[in-house]
Amino acid sequence: MANLASFLTFTLAYYLTDLGAFASSTIGQIIGITISYIYNSRKTFKKKLGRWKKVLYFSYYTAALLIVAESIDSLIASDFNPQFSWIVCVGLATLINYISVKYIIFKK
């Protein structure tokens, strides 16, 4: 659900505005990360985070967001399809993020 919201936001912002790939990706990812945090903390892991874990969570995702946005922008600048670029970059990030969230952030 979070990735779908992120993808739709990226696609709409990229094609319907003059924001460009980096900004469109960043906006989409912020929406996706917010949905993911709410869902993971309450449904998947059934755990509320303390203050320092929240700082770690959002610091990690801010860094990941910037890396993914820059990667998407670079692929598009190299004439890759915008949606393909998003799928490749976000797909890899999703795998890494799942491992980080499961074994570090929401570790019991």
C-alpha cells in the first residue's frame, strides 16, 4: 500500500508538474514512508517506538529517501523510463528497508 501510494504520487507529480524526478520522488517517498511507519508500528510489528528509535527510524529513512531520489533522477537523466527507474530503485530500497526495520528498528 505504501509503495503504491509512493508510485502514484511520483508518477502524477513527475508528469503533471514541473517538479522534476528528484522532487517528485521525494514527495512520493515521504507519503510512502509515513504510511509504512503507521502500518508497521501498529499492525505488522505491534510496537510503538520510543523517542530514540523514532529518531533512528526517521534518520535512516531520510538518508534512504535522498539516495533513492538521487538514484531515480540519475537513471532518468541516463534516458531510462521514469517508472522503470522508480521500480528498480524503490524495489532495492524496499528490500533493504524491510531488513533494517525488522531486525534493527522494531527488534524485540
